[in-house]
Amino acid sequence: MKTMREEQVVLLVDGAAGIYCAQHTAEAINLTEWDIAIEDVEILKAGPHENDLYDEVWASALDNAEKKGEDGHTWHLHQAQDVWMFRDDTPDSWFN
């Protein structure tokens, strides 16, 4: 069985959370370690009904968030209903 460090793709939040996926992601991982501004993390943690910028901040996080892992790889976020974190060496075929 592979450990989290050996995985190329890790499920963070089930897409059943709907509009709360970003909020659940912000609660599940420390997004400040992903180069997301503290103010933006607070917007996401507050949820979609508390700030009009919630969707914009989440889109920016998905486009720009990255974290250097203990494995030496850079990790990114991806949402296709579910929210995933994936390593920089994840094959493109995974996204199809």
C-alpha cells in the first residue's frame, strides 16, 4: 500500500460538498503553506455566503496554489467536482 508521500494524486474533499468545497479545503489543509494569502484563506474558511469574493478567491487558489512537498515535488490543487492535490509529475492522462 502506498503512503501519502508516494501518491501522485490525493483526494482532499468530496465533490458532494458542492459550493462548500473551497471552505472544506481551507479547513482540511493549511492553505497559507500553499502561498495563499491569509486574507484569502479567511474568506474561504468563512464560506460562500459570507463574502462576494469567495468564488473568485477559490478560482485564484486553484490556479496559483502550490506547495513544495517533503518528497521534493511541487504539489498543486485541482477541482473536477472533487478537490484533489496532485504532484507535478502526475501524467496528463489523469486529467482526461
